[in-house]
Amino acid sequence: MDPNRLHGWVTDLCEFQPRWRGYPAEAEAGRWLGHRLQGAGLPARVEPYAITKWQLDDWRVELTVNDRSEVINSFPIWSTPGGQGTAELVDVGLGSEPELLAQDLRGKAVVVTGRALLNVFATYPDSYHRAAELGAVAMFVSSDAPDNLIRPTSSSRNEQENNPIPAFQLGAHDLARLRQAAANGGTASWNIEAYHLQGESRDVIAELPGSGELPGTILVCAHYDAWFSGALDNATGVSGLIGLAEHFASLPLQDRPRDMIFLGVTGHDAGYPHGGVTNWISEYSHLIPDLDLFVNLDHLAAKGEEHFSTTGIIDMLGLVVERPGDEERALFTTPHPALTRQFTPYLVQYGLLAAPVPTIPTVNANGDLEGLMGEAGVPCVNLTMATPHYHTVDDTPDRVPPEQLARAVKAHRDFITDVMAMSREAIRSPI
């Protein structure tokens, strides 16, 4: 739990980039994580499996207004199809259904002004497929990152080879230029060299037997893929995974009444429903009935003010120009009151004030992680801390406060220790 050791693991993992699913750095990161878990005293293994890999080789976007053309910085939405084209721009605001229906999108390239809610939920999750259904041939979108940073993402439904149209993320300033160009009859051109092929990803699995005093298993998980350096998202979660594995492996057997599994997964940033725990569930579905707790470690330490703020909501509504703080926190749980009740004292003790949101699987930030587990009936917890810099090139280790990371990992340690000793009935109690 030493802050410098935890932060050191963040820095080490960030050396592997880009940690895109199926790419060489992801494989290197998986082997690295396996070695770290073995060093923590667990018999870890790396289990490869076949995937449909999105191979991105190159891309280019140009904006043309009044016969003047210029290259615009961009990043393709994950798994978008390759190809080239030119189309008139049309501004569809936030990309809501009424805004998409208000204009003729046939043959047009739509411009969507994305907003973030608590820096996690986007306002445009279904705009991509809906715009394509209405005849759009390309999409350009911003994700509410600060300055002119590009925040890559995926659509809410990744159909891989069947994704319909090219789509690109832009910085907020550049997207504003496309909106202005749309008002002046401008066009956009794109060329993307990308295709799908058979590839390989891997789960990293470490099992820690308990004393057997209590039945059931606790599963602790973190995704280790990332867009760029991926310090907050999600080297902090991987660091916490290693730290917690090291701690519980060091305990006498009698202090671990339940079995534990520590799991590293990929594909979280590759678009639902293909990544996260999807493969693990398919391979180990027989273990699901024995799971008494799923802990997703994601976004564990964010540089910012030490408070929970609502600036994400305010920004989404457009009520402020400058963000007064850059960090929001939320404790997501399944509707099991015992989870919030057990975690809350440690949020207070370690200064990690967060809003409890007992809504999984109805609403959650991670449909492929605690969302899937919640739908399978497993009690789930995810304490997340988000900043507007996640998914951008500025998500670097220097933005991760080591001391805050240590406090977050300790809070998880103490919470898991409490739940470890609880009966299944107590964990799942509706009261």
C-alpha cells in the first residue's frame, strides 16, 4: 500500500502503449501484469483467446470551406470502417433523436457536439448508428475534453466489421470549426486505412484460495488496455489490483475465509459488447453462482480538488464556461444496501467523498464489467474518480497523486476485508 510502489506500477504500465486490444503493447502489458501478480505471491497465468481485431494503419480528415482546405486533427472511433469520401457537413447539435430527425441526413457528414455527465456518461451513445440509419455517411464528434484535446472512444454498440460509417473524434475547438463550416456550406473529406482481422487478446488470472470457512468467491478485476498512456484509465486500477493481491496473499490463511480471484482483462475501450469480462464469463460461467462480490477497479486516483463536484452536470447543461474543478467521484453498486453501508465509512476515513449510485445494472459506466456481472446477479462495486483528461494524451502518470492512489486502494482493502467475513445472505440482504 506504499504510495510510491503503487505509483511505480502506474508508471511501469504506462510504458506499454498504445495498449489497444490485440496490439503488441497489450500483449506485453498482459505478460507484465502476470509477472507482477506472481511476484505478489499468486500463481498467475495469462490465458490468450481469439478476437476480431481492428487494425488501424492510418487516417486523415480535411475541412473545406470556400475552396480552402486544411487538415484537422482527429482520431477514429474504435472499429469504424475504412474508406474515403467527401460530404457536406450538417450540425445535429447533441445528436439527440429530435435533432437527427430535424434535418435530411442522406449523404451528409453529421457533426455532433458531445457532452459529458460526471465526465463518464456521454450524451451521444446512440447517435452513431442512428445517424447512419438516417442516411449519414460519416460522423464527427467531440467528447467534452478540455482545451482542444481529443478523447477517443467507441460507440455504444460495436458491430465490428458491420459498423456502418467512418466516424472521428475531434477536439472541442476543432469541432466548433466544423459546426461553423456546416453553417457555411462546408464539406469534410476523410481517408481511413482500417480493417478487421483475426487477432488475439488475453485474460490475466490469479487465484488465491481461502480457508474454506465460508463458501463463495470474491472477484477483483481491472482492465489493463488503454488509449494512450492510460494512467488514470486504467493503470491506477491495475496498480490497485496488484496491491490488493499482494496484501491478501500475505495474510494467514485463516484470515481469508473465502477464495479470491484477481483478474486483468482487455477490450473495455474497444466497444461493448465484446470486451471486459465477456470472455472470462464465457469460459468460467460455472463459477458465476459462487461469486459473492465483484469489485471493478477503474479510475482510482485523479488529480483534482479533494471533493465530489457536480461540474460534469453543469458542463453538460452549458451553464458554465470554465470548469471549477476537474474531478468527480461516484460509488456504483448493485442494489444491495450492505455494499454502500460497508464502503461508506472508508470513503470518509480515507477522504474519498463520493456519491453513492446503487443502480447497476440499470445505469453504469461499464456495461462490460460490473454491468455484466450485475446482470448475472453478482453483487458489484465500482468506486470511480473521473477527470476530463481521461482518454486523452494528458492522462499521464504525473496526473496521478500517489498518496490519493494509496488511500483509494486502502479503502478497497478494508471494504473487501469486511465483506470477506460476511455471509452471503448479509451481503445480499435487501435491508
